[in-house]
Amino acid sequence: VELQVLNEIANNIGDSGIVSLVETLCHPSSLATEENPPGDQSLVTAPHYTTLRMLRIYGNSGVTGVGLGRVAQLISALPALTRLDMSGHDDTPAHLSDTAAMALAEALPRLPALDQLDLLFISMEPAGFQAVMQAAEEHPTLE
């Protein structure tokens, strides 16, 4: 059975936690294999999560625009995604810098199955917002 949906919603995971989670999804070989018991190869043979269809990491307090920017740099390694929810926390909205927004805009064409992108409680500078909007409008499956 392969992981198809991951909901990491409304936790206090912070930037380092959310980035570590997504790095592990995108590059499972980065797991600390020295923590395996002797003879246990489960982390060494960890599957790639290329079949992950839904990644919902919204509403996590402590996740800032910096963490979401790093997530944006990583997600193109998940080409089967149909839904990505990177919404901020309603009490503490996240701000994506132009660099982070551009990373998201650059990732969208590499997610050919994506049909839903949620960015509630996220602010962006005008140039970054324009880049994300243009990438979304040019995307063949995003509505």
C-alpha cells in the first residue's frame, strides 16, 4: 500500500518540522539510517512517495513563509499531487517573500496532475503574487 493522502493539519509543527516532513516525502533516502536497529533496512528501503496525491499542510502554527517557501522548493518531487493545501494559520497568516512565491510558481508546471491549490491566510508581494497567478492560469489542470 502506498501513501496517497497526508494531512498535517492544525499542529504546532513549526518551520523545521514541516520542512523535515516534506523533505522526507520528497527524498526518503535522507532519513537517518543510523537509527535503524542492526539488520533493519526499513529506512534504507523506504519508498519514494511519488504516488502521493493529496498533501494538506495547512493551519499549522509556527509555520511561516520561510518554511512554506522551502516546501515550495521541494514539492516538484511529488508529481502525482492533485491537491496541495499550503494555507497558513488563521491566527498568524504566513507571508511568502517574492523568492518563496517564485519557487511555488516554478513548481506548478512540474505538478502536471494538480487540480487544486489552496493558499488561504497567505500574503505575497505583488511580483510573487503575479508569478503564482500566471503559473496557475497557465497550468493545464488547475481550475
